[in-house]
Amino acid sequence: MTYCVGMMLERGLVCMSDTRTNSGVDNISTFRKMNHWEVPGERIITIMTAGNLATTQAVISQLEERNKAPSDRHNSLLEAETMFQVATIVGNLLHETIASRVEDNGQRAAAGTFSATIIVAGQIAGMEPRLFMIYPEGNFIEASFDTPFFQIGETKYGRPILLRGYEPDMSFEAAVKLLTVSFDSTLKANLSVGLPLDLLVIERDRFTPLHERRIEAGDPYLQSVSDGWGEALRQALEALPDYRMDGDAGGLSA
């Protein structure tokens, strides 16, 4: 399992992913699930993956090969004219990779065994920053300020925090703090999501990362946010009205 989030802001895009892959509590591995490519002054493209590791690694490897040797077929992310074309290239490749693996493993293999989901984020010069979520079938949807962030993997524990805290005009620093709380809550609730975390901040019209880092276990900022969020929740709970088990006030204390 994994957890990845791509968030769209007025200032640009923020992406965060975990790195855990496992086949059980006694078999835990770490793999990078966030990759990005850039042409300074012209484009930056980020991909985050969740699902079958062999499938996602095959997709990333093929994209790397295409980017190293662009062809007349324009199937390289570095040749695509729009981010929509980038999402189409990734979607087609994901669908083809899954179909090939099902075929190679015979009729008894279920497509779900090799399933994967991908978030694509980035900007090409002269156009708006864009964010897409690509499904195993190769089709995709695009973020808007009505649906300003996408999650893949283990989404349910961190989603309520994002829904309550997100604002389109928030600063990058505030967005990173919000994502850190979302990931901390997911880390505590599900052992299949684990450190380290990868963070990438893409500022509008700046075609190289504004900020990029890996957050390891014991990171002072992560620990500070985790401790502070836990204490804030306890204080908020204590500040809420007490429940009454007598009288006719419907549980509300006078």
C-alpha cells in the first residue's frame, strides 16, 4: 500500500508521497514513488504511483527510456505539447502495461493483480499548472478548484484533514503543514504506509522545483507537527460541550 497526494494551489502545485511497499508485516521495503522530469524554463512534470510495484516500475522505466531518446512518435513527456497530452501518454502506457502483464500470466490472471493508479502534476511554459489522476484503464480526470487535490493509495485516514484545512490561496508552507498532518494521521493509522516521505513544491512559471526534500524518520519538523497535532486534538476535544446522560437536553450540557 502507499499514500500519495497532489494538491493544486493558486501559487502552483505541492506533491507528497510515502515510500513503503510490503508483502506483510515481516517483509517491508522502500521504493521511491515520486519521479519528476524538468526542462529548465520550459516544463516540469511529476508522477506519483500507487499499486502493483512491478507495473509502476515498468511504466516509469519506459517513460525514462522515451525521455532519453525522443522519437518522431512524440511519445516522450519532454515532447508533449500540453499537460493533457502528458496525461494521455501516461494513461495509454499504464493501460498497455497492465494488459501485457495479464496476457503474459495467462487467462487466470486478474487485471486487478497488476493494477496501478498514477497522479500526474506539472506545467508547460505558456500554460497553466495542471493536475491529473490516471486510472488503471488509462482514462483520467483533471483537478479543478472544485476538486483541488487527488489522493491515491491509502486515502481514507488523511482525507478529512485535507477537506477541512485546504484553501486555494494558502501559502506553500501552509500546504506542506497540512499535508504533513494528513500523512502523520495516515502513518499512525496504517502500517502499510511508511517513512521516508518525498516532498516536491512546484511554483507557477518556475520550471524547476521550488523546494524538494526527503523526510526521514526522526525528522524534527515531522515530530513537532505530530506532537502538536495530537495535543491540539486533545485540547479541542476538551473544549467541546460535555455530554449529559440525564435530563431532556438531548445530551447537551447546560
